[in-house]
Amino acid sequence: MKFKDGYMVSSGQPTKEYIDSALRHVMLRQGVLGIKVKVMLDWDPTGKQGPQTPLPDVVIIHAPKEEGQVKHVPVVTPAAALMQEAPLTTTDYPEMPVA
């Protein structure tokens, strides 16, 4: 028979910290009976009754911060940036052939 209830961590470092397991073999007349028990411990911030480190999948939601006035910086598009530059003339580069 298997009895199972709740949440059981089965991999990683939390398994080593949170799972307490025991295995016992009982010799009977008809053979050997094995009993395996796994118990998941609760998180204890003091570390007396369970692990002191919380589970890694615990999510803490903080209240949003008050935001101040946001300064808006004007965005210059590449076409507008090209219009602001001085146009090239052939007098700037005399070795440039005129088309």
C-alpha cells in the first residue's frame, strides 16, 4: 500500500535539507518485508524543527514603490539626424569625382 498526501520535493539540494527518510526490513516467516517512509519537514526560520533555508520556489511579492516625475527625452529618428548634418560638397573633397 502507498499513502501519499501533499507536496514532496524530489530533486536538488532541497531534497537533502527537507526530506527525512527511513528504511526498515522486517524478517517474517514468509520472507522479508521492507518499509520505506519519507517525511517532508516544514521550513523553520529558527532552524530548530526544520531547515532554516526557505524553499527556492517561494515567491515573495513586494508592494510597488512610489515613482516620481519621469523626464521624457525626445527621441531623434535616424532620418532626422541625417537632416541635421551639413551636406557634403565636392569642395570638401577635391579628389572626389563629380558625377
